Amino acid sequence: MGRIRIGISGWTYPGWRGDFYPRGLAQRLELGYAAERLTSIEINGSFYSLQRPTSYAAWRDQTPDDFVFAVKGGRFITHMKKLRGVETALANFFASGVLALGPKLGPLLWQLPENLPYDADRMAGFFALLPRTTTSAAELAEQHDAKVPDDRALTTAAEQRPLRHALEFRSPTFCTPEAVAQLREHDIACVVADTAGRWPKVEEDTSDFRYVRLHGDKELYTSGYSPDALDEWARKCRAWARDEDVFVYFDNDAKGFAPHDAMALVDRVT
């Protein structure tokens, strides 16, 4: 049996204060509060900018021993460079402190823009660059440039552990047997993305784990999930977990539904 981990994409949302977060709770305590009620969180600040080792270490220390973070890869790699010529950018990403999470480092998410079509050669080149262990990630991190100064670069791993990668594509050109076969060949999980019909929703099994992002089934980022919808996702999670680990992140954060839906799904699978 695999392990089902359920959480939220990010945790710092002013609109959640006085709702999910109790009124008066200090902002520095919000991560710990969320982590006590969920089993994983997707770090999304890493998508927008390079973070620091001290930040990753603080997040590690503020969460329970059995907690796991997913980390979203930088948009400079996926949206600006569009996966080409990204050797140094990947080195900077890993040097920025990802490895400071230690045993709490879970899957790495690579989200592609809608205007990036499937190209087998582009994807093969990118997949070949992705480190598959923490030690190989540390070796890659040593190639960072001045965007990550030496005095705040982390280029060592405390131990060798496997790294998992997941791909969330948004172009329908990826919805082909060839693209799915390539993901499977390179052991990259195909993200199951629920986006109110905006982008493809593909439930292909391409790795030894499932990665699910729930952005809203009625309105993108806005709508909450009904009890019936949560029951169905719980059924799917239990079925997947017969053979593999499952990671589920709610990203319907605009009106604060995400943490409540996540807790409701945790209750359904435990």
C-alpha cells in the first residue's frame, strides 16, 4: 500500500486569516498550524523566485517529523526559458536551498504554460537534466552562477535519497500516446489536474506515484468541492494507493476553500 498525502498549494494567504487561521494567530505560526492539520504542503514561492536555504530550513523545522513538502520548480525554467538551455537555471534552483528540506523533500513539480506545445526532443532534453537523487542534485547545484551567491548556496546533501518529478502540462498537444509513453519512459508522474475544464485532465499512470492538483471543478481557483466530489476524489486516492504513493494539493485558494477541502479529504481517507 502507498501513502496518501493531502495538503494545499502555499499557505500564506491574507484571506485565510480569521477563517482557516484563527484570528490573532501570528503569521510566523501559520505553517505549523496548517501542517498539524494536513500531511503535506506544496511550496509555490519557489515558482516565482529563488528562495534561500534558511527559508527551507525554517519550513523544515516548523513542521512535524513525518511531514513532506512538494516543491514547485521555477517559472524561469518552465515559462521563460521554456525548458531549453536551462542547465544553469536548474543548478541555481537546486542551489537555492531545496536540499535543506532533508527527509521532508517530496516530489518536484514542473508546471508548463498553456502555450508550450509538446515536443519530444525538448522534453527528452529536459528530462535528461533532472537529478534523480539528492546527491546528484547537490552536484548539479555546484554549477550555480552569481544569481545564487556562494555565501547562500547549498550544494551538499545530508544523505542520498531518491528524487521524484511530476509534470503538469496545460497544452492539449500533450494528450497523445507518445507524450504519455515518454513520461513513463523517464519515470515522470503525469499530474492529474482538475481545472474546471480549462486545461487537460489526464489520469495516466506514468511513475510510481500520483500527483494531483485540484484547482476547482466548477470555477478555476475559486469554487469549493462538494461532499460528493470529495467522496469521489477519496475513492480515487484509495484506489491509486493500493499500488503507489499519492500526493494531492488543493489550489482553489481564492475564496479560502483549499484548506477546508484538504482537511475534509484527509478525513475521508484516514
